[in-house]
Amino acid sequence: MTRTGDEFVSLETRSQRANENKVDVFVSIHINSNPDPKATGTEFYFQNQVPTDEESAILAKRENEVFKASPHPLAPSSSSDVYLILDDLAHSDHMRLSEVLSEDMLGMFKADQRVRTREIRQAPFHVLAVNAPSTLIELGFLTNDKDFLWLIKPETHVSLAKTIYHGLKKFKETLDKTHR
């Protein structure tokens, strides 16, 4: 957890805390907005420096504007060929596991929630610059009346927490099967 109360924690601090605490998995939970009030549904992202579509690029740029960093926290600090190869392998494994985590979360949301779920996307979200499998979940759109009314209900909060828990449990089961 990056916080236990109702307080603002910057994107930089969230990823820093995750890395400092050597987390096994990182789930960043957000609520979306869009100038188009018809935009609706739950979205899932994992980090990639090249966004998969224009909408993902715009969303990542908007969220990252809050945080202006110089070097990327996962950028290599050495230029040796061996280091760069090892770093590339680690990054590929990180992306693969982050994709699996996102897929497991999407599957649980489709099974447990009665909301529109969009496909998994990739974008360069700074908050996902974590040394662990990570995903960003946009639970819905505050700018959509139906999503808004659903998101403010206390029973929705409990239901979403259970779905996220089930998604994490599924991810662990997936990892356990592949690492036997």
C-alpha cells in the first residue's frame, strides 16, 4: 500500500515506495476522465515505452505531466554490453509478467463485474516504473454519469476490492503453474 488514509501521494513516490519495499506485484488503481461523457468502462495498462494506440499515449502523457522526472527509474546506469543485455532480458520478463497480471485482472473483472471492460493497453506510465509485475487499472470514468453513480457506491468499493484480490490470486496461481 502506498497509503492508508485519504492523502495525495505523487506518482514518483508511489513507484519509489514500491521499489524501496521490493514489492512482488504492483497494482495502481485509478479513476479515469474524458472530455467525451460517453467514454465508459474499465481499462488495464502495463508499461511499455511505446504506447499501443493514440488514446493510450494521450492518457499516459496527461498522467505523467503531474510528474516531471529526468531519468527513467529503470533506465540502465551502465553502458557495458553485458549490462545492457541483462537489462533487456529483465525488461522483457517484466513486460511479459505485467501482461499476464493485466490479463488475469481483466479476466476477473469480466467474470465478477458488470461493467464494460476494454482491451489491455500498453503505455509509458511513470507510476508503473516498478521492479515487479505491474498493472494500472482505470476503474471507470467520473465524467460518465453511469460510471460515476456506480463508482461512488460503498458496495461497489467492496466488490472492486474483491475482484482485484481475485485477480491477484489468479496471477499467483498462473505463476505457480509456470514455475513448477
